[in-house]
Amino acid sequence: MIIYNITTHVSHTIKEAWAEWMKHKHIAEVMGKGCFVKYQFVQLLDIDESDGVTYAIQFYAENMSSYNSYIENFAPALREDSLRNWGKEAISFRSLMKVIA
């Protein structure tokens, strides 16, 4: 199993709207591409929240082929949509992980 993790720092001014957009639009669009079998959406705790809140969304793919299909065919447009909607108020970084146990 491969985990595609997107960690996003969101300013306080948009955190509620961004979380709603994520839950009701963006995650559904990603999952609708058929590349991932499940996801989880979490908020990081025990960190400095003075300038915003940090969330992570983890998408689970059965193999690298599914992940690569998403990255090559769908990720660019979805990333652009996020940037167009939130600009620098939501800054993301991505990581890729492999489930060991």
C-alpha cells in the first residue's frame, strides 16, 4: 500500500471554508479518479497554531502504478484548482510513503 500525504498549513481566516471545501469538493474529486482506495483527513495537534492550522490528507493507493496514474493524469489540474481557490492562504507540501506493516 502506498500513502500519498498532503500536509497543508491553512491561515485562520480561511480554515473553516477550506476544511468544508476539502471535505465536500476536493477529496471527492480525488477519490473519484479511481486511483485511491481510501483516505483520511486529519488535523495535526500539539503544534504552534499562532498563524494557522495544519491538516494532512492521506490517500491510499494499492500500488505505485495507481499513484503514478493520479500524478500524471489528474494532480496538475487539481493542484491548480486549489491554488486558484486559496492562493497563499493554504500552503501544502507532499510526501509519499510505503506501508511496511
